[in-house]
Amino acid sequence: MNAIVTVIGNDRVGIIAAVCTLLAQNEVNILDISQTILQGKFTMVMAVDIAKAKLPLTDLAEELAKLGDSMGISIRIQREEIFNAMHRI
């Protein structure tokens, strides 16, 4: 099953490393990644494969949210179908 991870916040050193480390520790495979910095705001969207993840999606979402809180950024994960449905124009 695929999911979408979104990261938004003020730019700082180590955001990509921290998010990727947490995902790797939980056997989540990164399929695609896009990141940009616009006027000091960091944004990243990742497509990930959670089929072999060590944690259920709800627990993984909690871990990512905790990491985001500790870094002063927002990190969310959603099933790909839900993300796509919410962002269809």
C-alpha cells in the first residue's frame, strides 16, 4: 500500500535526514520525493510504500507527528487514495 508524507515548516538543517531515518527504521520505502524551499519555508512531499512497514499507519502517523513537533514542523502521512481524493480539482 502506498501513502503520501507531507512536511511543511520553517527551513532548518536535518529535516530530510530526520524524516528519512524514521521511515527507514520502520521499513518504509521511499518511492518518490519532491522538496523545495520558498522564502524560508520548507515543503516536501514523498510517495512511500508502507506494505512492509513495522508499524500500522496510525502508529506511523503518530511517530511522524511527534518528530515534527520536536522539530517545529508539520509532518503528516495519508493513504495515497485519500490524499488523491482530497486534492482532486
